[in-house]
Amino acid sequence: MTDNVYTSDVTVDSASPSQLAESIRLREERIADNIDELVGRVHPKVLATRAANKAKYSVVEEESGSVKPEAIALGVGVVLGVAALIVGVSGRSKRG
């Protein structure tokens, strides 16, 4: 087994201390940039905006800006279902 530790294009065996230090510094910068990007992706405000946009585009057609017919049908179905539930419950309480 070899003791080579790969850091960019240089190995511990062939690099000078200054090359290794520079390689480590560059890797730390890349890691810090990656962490900053990940934190930005999971920030609550970003997640809420992304969810709101996804919900909006699932209901509204992008080209025309009008509401999609299937969204209207779903809304009407929900209203009718709730109305039927209310009528059913109120009918039972009057009989009983």
C-alpha cells in the first residue's frame, strides 16, 4: 500500500510543502463554496418560494396565464364534495 495522498495534480510524495499548502487552501475554498450553495438551497425562504412557484405553475398555464381546466374541475369537485358532506351530515341530525 502506498502513502500517496492525492491533492489535485500533485501527490504527497512529489509536492513541496508550499504546493501542498496551496492545494489544501484551494480545496477548502471549494468546500466552503459548496457548503454556501447547499445552505442557500435549503434556506426556508428559498424552499417556500420554490414550493409557491411549483404550486402556481401546476394551476396556471405559463403561456396564457389562465387557470388550467383540470384545476377548475378539481376545485369544483372539492366544493361539491364538501357540500354533499354538509347536506349528508345535516340530514342525519334532523332524522335522528
